[in-house]
Amino acid sequence: MEQKTNPMRHLDKLGIPYEVHYYGDVALSGMEVAQSAGEDPREVFKTLVTESKEHRYYVFLVPVTGDLDLKKAAASVGEKSLSMIRSKELLPLTGYVHGGCSPLCTKRPMRVTIDATAQTLERIYFSAGKVGYQIEMAVADLPKAMEFQFADVRKPVGL
């Protein structure tokens, strides 16, 4: 990759090891990304941004093998309800476009919740902040990279 993204520079600055994976310049679904890269879909997480009625924003990482359960997500952050933000709001809020949103280095600080299934994994894949690029890193290194909580926020879908 010619130029590093902010999430990559952040991990470099902290001395956290990671690998970058390129899957192409076309926005794919999370499951398509996992399949095209030959990755275990249970280790590939999508980054989703939500909003409360009071305009508080939250980032959730959910494995591509499931969807975000908005009721569980709201409960995990002490909100009555949450809704997904509209695509047009993503760039101004996070600095990222749809398909390239990373939980690291968002333009506006947001509380991050990672689905509890990640606790059973050795590694995790998530967006590197640009469509077509993923970061692979050890789950054990996540606390060094960002503040977050683990919570059961996943709604399973058929594989």
C-alpha cells in the first residue's frame, strides 16, 4: 500500500503489530470480503455506527456472520434505543466512507463496543479505514489500540 491510513499510523505509533490485507477497490459485503480473502468469517468484523435519540453516537464491531441487534446494542451502552446512521452522515461523523469505516481514529470520538464473540478469538480483521483494506491484529492487543467494551450485541444470521 502506497499510503498508510490513520488506523495504520495509530497502530504503528503505539508499536502494535498488525497486518494489512487488500481485497480490491470495490465495496463488498463483509461475508464477500471474508470469502474473497480466504479468511474465517467468524474473525472478520464489520464496523457499524449508530445514533441515540439524543444524538449520541456509538461504534459496534460485529462478525460478518451476524447482524447488529439494536436492542442488545442499546442496552450495552445504557440507551433505550439506537438506530443506524444514514450513509450520508458517515463521512462527516467518522471521516470514513461506507465500506471503509474503521473503529480506530474516528473524526469524532465514539464509544466502541465489540461483540463478545471476539473474546474467543486469537485474531480479528476489521476495516483499515479505506475501502479494500483490512487490518488483522491479535484480539489481545485490542486494549492497547483503543478503549472499548465487549458485549453480546450480535444477532446471528444463516451462513
